[in-house]
Amino acid sequence: MQNRYFEFGQDTIVRADQYIRLTSDRPSQEGWLFSRLPLTATNWMIEVTFQIHGAGNLHGDGMAIWITKERATPGPVFGSTDRFEGLGIFIDTYKNNRPGVVFPYVMAMLGNSSTTYDKGHDGKANELSGCSARGLRLASIPTKMRLTYFQEQSLNVELQYQVADEWTDCFETAPLKLPSLAYLGFSAETGELHDNHDILAVETWNMHVRDNTEGSKTDSTGRGRNKAKAAKFDAGQESRGWGWFFLKIVLFFVVIVGGYVGFTMYRSSKRSSRF
């Protein structure tokens, strides 16, 4: 089963009315889901709803979200290829060797097509930025991740796994550049330890930002969020402007038609009064 926009492979299972399961709760599985067409937006927001769950107390290994030049290539990095070019966001649920770090751990890596993922140390040598997300696995609500990217400026990552409709900041990166031709993808893998890794929904937006940034914060933490808010506000303003324009046109024609009907009735009554 494939469709026009996405394809999947390896151990991925599709239940179209429920989920896309990248791996089942079984050992030695890997699966992927990738877009057939590249991202065309330069500034974008992606929101992914997913679940990581399983029956055992010991679990692994995790899943990844990809914005990369490569697509649909199985490999050792959470079910996808190593030495990739672009961005990988890793949701690592099993600690190999990172003392002092609470897992699950969410981190970003910017690949240059030659760097190898430091799997033995859970990506410590490759980490662009990251955060701990205790409770993300087996969360009581469908977990969500929101990525907001502004070209060559910043990437902001937020999580929702504790309370519905309540977002938690994970990290924001320094300015980074992604490949001009990049595909959106998801992958997961299990080893001796295992979990279900499910994709429930994916939503994307093309972001537009005005130059006027009066009143916005200048610190790196607030910059991406303020731009996202500005983009949403601009979209709302644009929608309201077009709606008001069409409303005025409708009212104009109502007045014209009403005037014509009134004039016709008046003329008919004058004719009747002559007899």
C-alpha cells in the first residue's frame, strides 16, 4: 500500500483509520515513512502526533523525524541511514552511555553527509541541542512535537506530552542551514528491547513573516515563538481582509438590486394611479 505523497517500508504497518506503526513491540524491527515530494517552503512548521508504548518495563530504541536530502533509505540510525545530509530529530528511549542525562531524550543533529552518528554514546558527539522528556513514553495523552523553522535563523522544538493543549519548550537552536532540497520522513527501530512506535497525524504549515518585529523579544528563546505568532496573526489578518472585501461587494449588489426593485414598484404604482 502506497499513496501519492508518502511511501513506507521495512516493518512499517499501516492502519489508515488508526495509525502508521513504524515498529511493533517486537525485537529487531525497523520501519520508515517518507514523503515522495520535497518540502517547498523555506519557513515552515510541522506538528507530529505520535505514541511510543509497549508491554515491557525495558524498552527501546526510539524514533526519528527527518528533514534530509536522502529519503527512504534504511540504516542504523533509528531505522534510517547514517551519514545523512540535513536534520535529524531523535527521540531516544534507551540510554546506552550518557551519565547524568534523563531518558527519554530528544535531540537534534545536523548531518553533513560524512559525519557518523555516535550511537554508542546516544549521539553525545553530534548533539546540536536537546532536552529530557521524562514521561513521554506511555503518556496519558497522544504526544506531539512541533518544529518551527525559519531559514538560516533558528529551529524551535516544542513537546506536548503532560497535559493536552499545553506545550513545553524543548530547545531552540542557533542559526542553521538545511538542504534546499529536503524530504520529510519518520523512522524507528528496536533491538533486543522493543516498543510500538506509532505516527497518528502529521500537519504542516508554510510560514510567512512580516518585517515589522516591533515589540518582539530579541533573545534567542523568544525569537522563534514571536515569529510564529506573527505569522499566525498575519494569516488571520489576510483572511479577515479578503472576507471584508467580498462582504462589501455583496452589500453593494444588495443595495443596487434593492434600489431597482423599489424603483420598479414605485413606477408601477404611479401608472396604476392614472386609471
